[in-house]
Amino acid sequence: MQRRTFVAALGAAAVAAPAFADEWPSRQIKVVIPYPPGGPTDVSIRIVMEKVGRLLGQPILFDNRGGASGMIGAEYAKTQPGDGYTFLGNTIAMMAITRHLQPIPFDPDKDFQTVARIATSWGAMAVHPSVPAKTVAEFVDYVRANPGKVNWGSSGLGTITQLYGEMLNLEAGIKMVHVPYKGSAQATNDLLSGQVQVQFDSTVLPHVLAGRLRGLAMLADTRWPHKPEIPTLKETGYGKQGGDSWFGMLAPAGTPAPIVARMARTIDEALKSQDVLDRFDSGGLKPTYLDPAAMRAEIDTESKYFADIIKRGHVTLN
């Protein structure tokens, strides 16, 4: 009798799960953005999730909880019910970099379910015009001839903009000097004035377009439509495997799989709409959708990749 009751319950649950997903959402959805308003994570998530809300027929409440490199917002989101009404915007740094540099208040592999990768920021390796290099190969030769004299500016210790430089140092066998700043904009200002010679970031792009900086390579797996003559870094022979600056969506552990799947499909649909694509292009973004399984696989791969760079490059937050 107990066995028949158990089997019957399983069957009822199997039938109820799709129905539950069909009924969802029946009220407002909250999206936690673990960074301040106006930044690239906030902008990219809002563009897409506003469209998602319209497609699902429910408003989206955006809850910015910035601080501690995204850790404050993530710690809050992991405590929320897995009922399909709370989601967390996230970045590559939160899931694949910070965990190798310091203790973090959540387990990237257990506390959240991947929903979708949404977008990637266009970024470039750009140099000051005084640097006598027109290609990455020429730049590498220049640094080799001037070891310890070429500085690269980053947005801060342990950021992806530092790890790009560490990666090139390791792969090319060169010795650039890292200069960390409190944000990308400060680093770009000093690149424009020649106080640093190279930067790996998205903030250089307007200046590359204007001719104030020279773009040597795109930090992406495809060329930038606005400057198609600039090769990708991989095309130049430095095979960065992953590591693009992407943004995505997570759900607290325990969120029903049918709801996660429906949210992922709706994000994919939103990313194909022309109004979202137009806003992405003006914001320096491109859609790079991955479904939940592919996003999880990417996080696993990139976590190992960055752990290796951090270890070999002796990267610390001190």
C-alpha cells in the first residue's frame, strides 16, 4: 500500500510540474542585480529582463544590491525561496574568478542554478599612440625589448581586466607591469595621457573609434562590426579559451526545472527582438545566449582556466 501511494505521488508530481510552469508567473518577478545602477551588469540585465517581463506578462522588479564585487547581492539571493520569483544577475567574475582569490559567501556550484548566459561586452586590447606597434606581434616584440617598462592599466586587482594582461604575459613570455585602478574609467584616462601604455577593456572602444587609441585586438570570439579590420586576440595567436566579459542569469537552488527552462527560453526569445539588439549595439554589448546546461559547462571550463592564470601569475588581492 505504501509503495502504491509513493508511486502515485510521483506520477502526480510529474504531471503537476509542467502545469506549474504553465501557470508561472502569476505575480511580479524580482531580479537581484549585485552591482550599482548604471554599470554594465545593470544595463545589460535591465535591457533584456524588461523585455522578458513583457513577454511573460508580469512586471520585473529590479533590486540593486551592490558591494563587495557582487558578493552582497549574491549572498542575499541565495537565501531567497526557489519558487521562480527571484533571479540573480551575474558575471563571469562572480562565478569563475573571485572564488579563486578570496573566500566568498556562496558556492557557485551548489547555491544557484544556471538559467542563461545573456550578453557579452565588447572589449579591446588598446595601446597609446606612442607605442610603436600596429599589431599584437609587434607589441609583444616591443615589450620583450623593453621588459618591465610597459605598463597595463586595469579596473582593479583580481578583475578580468587584470587577468587579460596576466594571460598575455604568460602566453607570450613577456613582462608587462600591472597598474591597478579603482575602475576602468580611471585606467582609460591614464592610457589616454600615456601614463600607462596598454589596457584590456570595453572603455577603450569609443577612443579606438575616434582614433585617440590604437586597437590591436578584440577581446571576443568574433570581430567587432564597427571596426572589422581589428582581429580577435585568438586570431593573433594567443588562444584565449573563453574569458569574455559576459553577463547571465541564475536562480536560487531548488527552483523548479520547468520554470528555469521557461525563463531560459523567454530570455532567448527576448535576445532575438530588434529593440533589444539595437539597445545592445549602442551599449557596446552583443547577445551570446547559452542555455542552462551550456552555461554551467562554460562556468566550469572558465573557472579552471582562470584558476590556472591566477596560480601561475601569482595573482592576489593584496
